[in-house]
Amino acid sequence: MAQANLAAYEQYGDEALMHRYFELSEHAEEHADELAAIDAVIQSRLFATYGAATPGSSPRIRIAA
């Protein structure tokens, strides 16, 4: 996952993306481009799953039973 473009990260699963994101976050200033690309993929997946937040609304919180 060395490239910092959005398309390069679309193929990775959620767990792999999060692992890489946290791995890079230790030195965020050195990996800003790659972190931004991963963040964009994560945000797009969250949007696809949960939809857009309406202005002034609170986030939905779900507790696993």
C-alpha cells in the first residue's frame, strides 16, 4: 500500500485499511498524503453504509447486544 491515490486503496478490506491507517498515524506528518487517501476511502465507505449526516443532527449511536 505504498501509493497514495484513492483507487489504490479501494481494493483493501476495512481491517487492512484501519491497520495501515493506525500504522501510519505514528508519524502522520511524514505520511500525510497516504493518510488522506486512506481517510477518503474510509469516509466514502461510512457514507455508503450510513448516509450523510444532516446539519444539526446528532450521530447515530448503536450498541451491540
